[in-house]
Amino acid sequence: MILITGATGFVGHAVVERLCTDDPLQPVSVAVRRETGGWPTAVVEHVVGDLTVETSWDDAVQDVDQLIHCAARVHVMKDNIADPLAEFRRINVEGTLNLARQAAMAGVRRFLFLSSIKVNGESTQPGFPFSEGDMPAPVDPYGVSKYEAEQGLQQIASETGMEVVCIRPPLVYGPGVKANFLSMMRWVSRGLPLPLGAIHNQRTLVALDNLVDLIVTCLFHPAAANQVFLAGDGEDLSMTGLLWRVGEALGKPARLLPLPESVLRVGAAALGRRDMAQRLLGSLQVDIGKAHQLLDWEPPISVNAELKKTADAFLGKAV
């Protein structure tokens, strides 16, 4: 039996679909906050409530061999919580480790944790991508909570023998994507002129299909046990290049104005938007060589193909 937490989320739901498509007879169960229904016939739903240190997982983890933990308090752009780090720790660290302890006691063999590239840090210098061997350097509360959860899981693995696999994805895009990527598609589809026509940074993204494929590979591959893997598409893009490709996928060429990066950074600083400028203008590259060497894994879908699927879903077309 395979259990997926966060099964109604962007990544979790795609994982359920993939597992059910690959093997309709594979027993799959999902853990959700509240009753949802609508799953394939073979899927068993467990309503567990919120992810906290008090959550009982007794029923959900029974007879489970592999567990994919996607549930989390996700990165929040404008967090109104008085103490964001404490709230991230309450859910992403304490809630995760409570689940892992109960899973180990129930005999779960492998626990796959969906972490974040933010464990490595917020940016890289061009040509010097993050790798699994780098010293973790999380900056924001979300990244800190994911790193602390990884550390706690590794300790549980050493104490119980349960195998732990951590995957750190960068920005994930695909059909149904929300947040900043959705805003970007809206800007391009409306033909808004954007001052991002001369940005030569390098960023690694990961297609939803590629991330799900890596998750499934790590779920079954013997060499994945107790390893950390970085996820990515195997192709890095500048912000200018990404916008051009999004426009092509939407069938509406992006209208880009070639303002110098230095001008954009000065303007962002004057408006108090340095963080936004870094996300748009800075580099964040990821080396996925470890997954290739250890698991013989290659991203199965190209950037252009996933962008087309994402754009078609955005435009309401069948995908």
C-alpha cells in the first residue's frame, strides 16, 4: 500500500493520478484534511484533519509500505502570522516528524519527503548550481522549516531503520499551476508590456510531470534509500527566455521591453520590492546530476512540452 499526504494539492494530486495510471491494481490511499471523494475506485481516503503534532495517523498508516509526504504549510508571499517561523515549525517540522514516528512504528518501509530547494538557499551565481553536497543555507521561515524537518527525518531513519528520501524541487509548473507562474501567464496573455526583455539570469524550474516522475522513481529505486535529490528540468532559462516561451505556448507573443537589469533593481529598491526583484532577476540553478548517476533518471518531458500543456490548461483547452 502507498499512502500520499497532501493528496488534494498541486503535486500530491498529480502523484495519485500517476500511480493509478501506472498500475490500476496498485493499492493507494490518500490522507486529506476533510472528506473530498471523487478518487479512482481503488483509492482509499483517510480524513486526518490538520497536520500537527497531535494528529493521529493510526488508520492511515496501517499496512502502508511506502509513504509520500506532500502535505505542508507552503511558502506564503505576504504572511500575516505574527510568528511565521513558529507556525511553519508547528506544521512542517512537528507535524511531519509526528507522522514519521507513527509511520515507522507501523512498519512503513520508505518515507519520501517533498522538501524544497530553499533548503539550499535563495540564489546561485551563474554557472555554479546548487547540489546535494552543498551546505544547507535556508533563509526564510519556510526553507528553515523544511531543513529542520529533513534533519529530524534523518534522525528517525537512523533510530528506526525506516528509509527516508528527500526531494528538493525549485519552482514547479504545469497544468493548474497557481501563484506567481499563473500571474505571469495572465500578464503575457493580456498583452501587457513587461520591462523584462534584457534579463540574462539563469533559473532552474521543474515541470510537474518531471517532479512526479522523480518521486515515483525514488519511491521504488533501491539506490534512493536515505538520499537527498534535487529536482529540475535539465534546462535552465533566463526570465526573458521563459517569458518568450510562455508567449509561444499561449499563442500570444510576449511584449518585452529591454530595460537594463540595474535600472529594474534600483526601481525595485525604491519601492521596497527587493525580494520580488531577486525572484525575477536573480539566478537559481540546480544540478540534477545525482539523480541521473544514482537512479539513471532523466526528465521525461521537455520544458516546451510542459509549457504547452500548462498553457492549454490555462486557456481551457483539453490536455
